[in-house]
Amino acid sequence: MLFVIAVASAVVSGLAAAALGRWMRSLAESDSRWLRSGLHVVLAAAGGFGAAYLALGWADLVTFAALAVGCALLIVIDLAVFRLPDKIVLPLYPVVFGGLAVTAAMFDVWGSLGRAAAAAAALLAFYFVLALINPSGLGLGDVKLSGVLGAFLGWLGWPAVLAGTLAAFVINAVVALVLLAAGRVGAKSGIAFGPAMVIGAVAGAAYWAVRSTALAG
């Protein structure tokens, strides 16, 4: 049954991302190949599928699926124009915290909601300091996105927060080295950090899932 729910969530998420394609391109103000590749649909569908395996009930399933759609759009836009638009990032805050609050009420897991808020605040502060230190490496869009991803990972647990944050920087470093070695970027070229943040969050969630399964066994 869970697999069926996951497939349904993937289909709905993918369709939602596809429907938002034109809006995404208008936000980016670009006709980049990234924006027409359909990558956002694939990413949203994959995220929607995974959401079913992380959710306690319908509220957080919808929340995680919506987050997957939003992050899929952000990844593609960041790859295309090196921006994370506020019109996508900021609405994710009420979506995520609203959905998690409903889930906390349904399953009496208020501690998880508090941890999500604490993790969001911690990552916002951490990324803000990094942006002040190295404004050419991190933008305010990255800072704002960190709070949303922090809430998601914090809901799962502090190990997920730590793993997801570390993974983001490792992934970004590896990608930068590969692109540099391939001659695609120069030593002083910037690369989009948003995709690494999202993929890192996925890695953190996967780590949490594997760790939880191992501890339960």
C-alpha cells in the first residue's frame, strides 16, 4: 500500500511541477536549456515518491511533496540563472511549518515541531554568518532556503540536520572540483549552491531513514 501511495505522490508532484513550468521560466526571466529540460518534473516526481516513505500521515506527506516541487523548481532556476527567487522560497515557510504543525497535533509529536523550528533557526544563523564572511560564495537566497531545509531535516532529527548540512558542502566541493578539472569553470568562477543544499538535505533524510531502520532492527 505504501508503494502505491508513493507512486501516486510522485505522479501528482511531477504533474504539479510540469504545470508550473511556464511560471518558473517567467520567474527566471530566461530561456535557458535547464528551464526547458524537464528536469524539474523528474526531480519533483522523485521527491514526491520519497515523501511517502518519510511521512507519518497525510499532512506531512502533502507538506514534503510540496517542498519537493518547490525545491525542484529552485534547483533548475539556480542552475540556469544563479538565483533562488523569494516567490518560491518564502511561501515554503508557511507551507512547511503549517503542515508540520498539523502533523504534530495529529500524532502528538510537538517535540519534533520544536526541533524543526530550532534547526531552521540554527541553519539560518549559520548560513547568514557564512554569507557575511563569503558573500561571493553564498547569496541571501541560499540563506533563506537553509531555514526551510533546516525545518525539514530538524523534523526528522538532529543527525539528519548534521548529515544534510555536511553533505551539501561536500557535494558542492566535489562538483566544483569536477567542473574545474573539466575546464568548465575557472578558479574564481561561482557555481550554484542551491542544488547542493537540496541534494544534501535528501542525503540527510536518507541517512536518517537508514539509521532509524538500523536502530529499530
